[in-house]
Amino acid sequence: MPRTSSFQVVTHTGHFSPLQLQPRALLSISFNALSRWLKEHWVSFPRLIREHRRSVVIMGASLHYESSLGFFDCDALDVSATFRVLKAGARAQLDVAFSGDAKQAARVRIQFCPVVIDDPVSLAASPGPFSADLLARLHDDEVLPDPPERPMPTFREQIEGTGIKLAEHAHSFVLYRHLCEVADQWAFLEVPGLVGASREGLALERGRDFPLLSDGIGKPLRRFEMELMRPYFWLQPGQVITTAYRVGDDLALVHRLTSNIPGSENYGVIVEQF
Amino acid sequence: MKFRVSGNMLRFTNFQDEIEVAGDTVEAGMQMLVGACPQLRPILLDGNGKVRSVHRVFLNGAALPLDQLSEKAKAKDEVSILTALAGG
């Protein structure tokens, strides 16, 4: 059996909206679950970078809300995380289960690309597999040959193909340092907040024209799928381009992350379902 | 020419995001840049004095391969140095 890290998070009001566990909280606790797993079962995150010149960047994440759980429903969340290396060391995956009030509240899966640290001061890096020495420290069932699954493109295609387009919105932002991690690169766990701001702006601006948009601020998020192509860096300007769809009776949104600095303008795609 | 660096390198340029330097090629400008910002030298250049492959260089918005830094540059040109990604 792949090894797990299990722990409790005593909850506070900042983990929740009036509707549910905040998606940022789920990603933040999941990233902490990664750190715990690395420390308990493999090599701690700081040592992975400092001694083995390896790290991970996030390529994608899936959040599924399984049942409604509010701040007053439990005193703590039970969190359980499993880490596996995929594609024989070229990818990695973390699965995290959140429970509270004796029921499963949410599942998170995060896909990583291992990187080789080129410069230990700035942490500039390039994609590269985990070393043979690191892989040898894992159990056999923690190193799989399979490539990672990619649910976002299929989900996006389904929504754009079968949904009725309602409205669009653009939300500009600057990546200030509170949205960054230790390398002055964006922190992936801030993406739900960035796209949430665009969704909320759209609901406030066009909710009278399309009442369904209000589901994006009045109903719980059910599913969140994200793929990231490249990172933003500190003080970089960016934009979320949001398109809202009616799919059956439900609201779904496709968000594109862009920037106007030289290079490609595609930074990520996120799909939300309410 | 004017150099701009991505945000992860600002702490090595004394937080200047635009640095004006002289030089008639991009390469010459880079040498002036790391001379003006010595902390940036080991971040930008490897032990052989070459730009690390983790960075991308753009001249007036167009990608410039790292083996073509002898490209001529004029006073009003803008060179952007962007790190592809970091392992943070």
C-alpha cells in the first residue's frame, strides 16, 4: 500500500465561506500535506531542494466537493494524503481526502512536474525527473509508469461544446508578494482567489441580465479543474478572462489566465462548476 | 538599451525593474547589466559566463535564442530577461 500522511487541522473561520470550505484553504492544506508526506516518508521539502537540487512545480489540480461542510459542522478536519511518482519519475501526484463531521467533505488531486534546480539562490529551475537515488527511497507501489490523467481539457470541451454562452468578463491583477512563494514566483494556491474575483465581478456586473450568474456567488462550488502552463512572477500584471455558460440548469465558467509580457500569453485554464 | 527582468530577479537588481545600459549588442549590454548589478551575475550567468538556460531573452518583444546574443542593439531597444520557472 502506498504510504499516507494523516493529520488533523483544527478549523478557523478563515477556512470557510458562508457556503463551504474555501478552495484556497483546500489547496493550502493539501500543499501542507505534501510537505508532511515528504518529511515523514521521503525527504523534507527544504532538504529536497537544498541537498538534492530537486523541487516540484504544479501542473494541475482537481477539487471535488463531496458533501456540504460548514464552519459550525465540526471542530477539525481529518486530512489524509498519498504521494506517488508517475511516468517513472517525470511526474508526481498527490491525493488528499478531507473529512469532517464523520463524512468525506472534499477530494483534491494535485499534479506536479519535478524540476532540477539550476541556481540554488534564485531557485531558477528546468523540468527534469527525480534522481535515481531519490526514486530508490520510494516503495515500489509509489513509483508508477503511467502518465497523469488530465481531466481539465475534457471538462472544458464538454462545457464549451454543450453549454450556452452567457457572458464574459476580464479581471486585471498585479501579482503582489502576498500572492507569491519563496522564489518570488506565484503560489498556485492563490489561483482560486484570482478566478473567484473575476467570477464575482461578472456576477455583480451582469447578474441582472443573466440571473444564473448569481449561482457563482450564491451556491457552493462543486468542481474545480485547473491546468497551469507557465508561472507569473512577482509584480507581473495579469488578467483573468472569464466566460460563463449555462449547462443544463447549472452554471459553469471557463477562466483563462493571461499576461501581456513577452512570450506566450497562456498561463493557465481553470474550469468551475456550480 | 533598457533591460527589464522578471520579478523573481528584482531582489538582485536592488529592486530596479528597468536598467539603462550602454552597448551595441545584447551581449555587451548584459555585461554592463551585471556590472551595474553584481548580485545578478551568478543568477543570470553560469560559471562560463553564459546566460543560464533557465532564462528567456526577448529583444523588443521577440524571442532571442541564447546563442544569438551578439545581435545588434540600439539605444532605444528593450531587452527582457524572463525566468522560465522556479522550483519554489
